Amino acid sequence: MAAFPQIPNFILKKCLGSGGAADVFLAVDPKRSRLVAIKVLTQTRFANTIAVRRFIKEAQTISRLHHPNIVRVIGTGKANDLHYMVMEFLPESLKQRIRARKQIGLQESLAIIGQIAAALFYAHGKGFIHRDVKPDNIMFRADGTPVILDFGIARVLEATSKITRSGTSLGTPRYMSPEQLKAKRVDGRSDIYSLGVVLYEMLCGVPPFKGSHTMSVVLKHISEPIPKLPEELRSCQPLIERMLAKERDERIASESEWRELIKPLLKPFKLPKVARENLAGLPPARDREKTRLSLGKGDSSVEKVRQTRARPRARVNRRRRFFLNLLLVLAVIVWLFFNYERIPGLALALWHAIISGISALIDKI
């Protein structure tokens, strides 16, 4: 087995995966006692040309995107003529989850796709198109938060870079939009198409368009009608139809359209907190805190949302304390009933204390 590359300040433990241009390793950061993933550009005959430029471009892209559902890059560097990128370690991919479970339930699928859609709309707003959305590039943190990664072929809107010029088809054919497969100019709606393919695969266990070879899959994406979901999932068909529309003008084009389509399908109490906030259009938690501090408690709409959410919890806590105190009082009364004759003085004092406590409780109510 070939020796792992030497990266300063990190101990590489195993290879997590290999691609055409880079390998990803699980590594230990001894200084901070944490696991990280290190993406290392492989040494090929293209190592000093297009591959390096794309690798550097990916690091620059992610460094400009700060969103809870976009992978965090810890640092980049070059060692022994190898370019590398240090990222947060993500233990599971969506591809692994689909492979293990075959199909993922509607609510869980919508929660995952909703958070990834929020990250993509955020990236589009910053001028970036991902262009390679697929289950391999969606992973999960230890707490279950889905994260989009691998911006290696991301394109900057209106960019003139030769790396991303029109007339070049980049991506994974099984998940590419018709305009990508035709090597036409793309925009954020191409990512939404790819995300629709991922959603369909999560719900059904297989992608919407399959074939024995790549060209047959390409032709189906371009010309075949969108397949129907099983009867029990038909409520999601309108969303799938909009995401997988052949003509991009018919696809979801904004986050407001997305929320309008997805909200009727959701059961909010079953979704993770981050998913509820993203789908509701709230900014990340750290940004909400900045907003609250800058506007003041009285003027912040986010603060009002927090207060509204806190009220039911406060009522539940009051009820819990009330019933616990009531149980304690009943236990003391039972004890007094059986022990009154043996220690009448103590029993009488306790009885008066109980009466006083009940009176005070009635006054508060």
C-alpha cells in the first residue's frame, strides 16, 4: 500500500475516497484534538495546470460562502509540491444513506433537501452555481445537519474564465440538467434540477432516468417526460414537476417560490430546528443574534419569534412544577394520616405548614 502524503501538523489515518484529480483523507489535528478531512490534489500530468486552478478556485469559492449547510474549510496549503485543503470531517454521505436504506421517508427527505436548497439559493445570491449536485456531494455532520460540498467545478455567474466557458459539459450525467447536457450556459436553476433528481432518488430509491449507458441517460433527461411518483408520494409530484422541468423558465427560480411549494408538504414539528429556520427564511443563528443586538430587543422581529416560542415551554415548566409539588403534598398527607398518633406535635406542625402553602398557592393563582 502506498504511503500517505505528508501534511504538516496533521496525521493522516486513512483514505476516505479518491476522485479523478484529488484524494480525501481522514486526519487527526493533534493541536486541537479533532478529526478533519484533508483533500489532496493528486500528482498527475495536469497537476500544474487546469487541476491546480480548479483546486485553488474551489478553496476560494468556499472561503467566500458562509452558511450552516455549506462545508467549512479550515485551511489550505502546499507541502512537498502537493496542494491540499483542510475541511471539517463529515462522517456520512447521502449516497451511503440511500444505499443503506433504499428509500428515505417524505418528511426526512424534504428536511434534508430543504436545507440544501437554502444553501444553494444562498450561493446563487453570492453569484456561484455549484453544477455538480448529487448524493455523493451531500454529507452529514455528527448532529445530522446536511452539508453541500465539492465546489470544484462551481461557476461564477457572468465569469469569463476559460475553465468554465460555455460549450464545455461538466458534472455527473445522471444528475445534470438538460442545458448542462447540451453544453449550454447554466444558471442557478440547473442546480435546482439536479437537486430534484436527488429528491426523486431519495423518495424512490432510484434516479428518475436510468439507462444501460451514459448516452441513453442523457437522452432521457433531455426528452423523456418526468416519471410519476408512487401513489403514497403523489403530494410531492407538483414539487418534483417544477424542479425537473425540461425548460428552465418553468423551474423554481427563487427561494420564495421554493418556500411556497414546499411548505404545504411539511410537518414542521418533525423537522430539525435548523431545517425549520432555513425553510422559514430566517438567517443563520449567529446572524440573527447580530440583528437582535443591532436593532434592540424591542425592534427585532427575531426576538419576537424567540419570545413566542418560549411561551409554550414556560407554561409546560409551570405545570410540571405544580404537579410535582402536588404529589409531594399528597405524600406528606398520607404520611400524616398513618403517623399522627405517634408524633402528634410534628404532625400538627406539618399540617399547618401544608395549609399555609396551599393558601399561598391559591393566592398566586
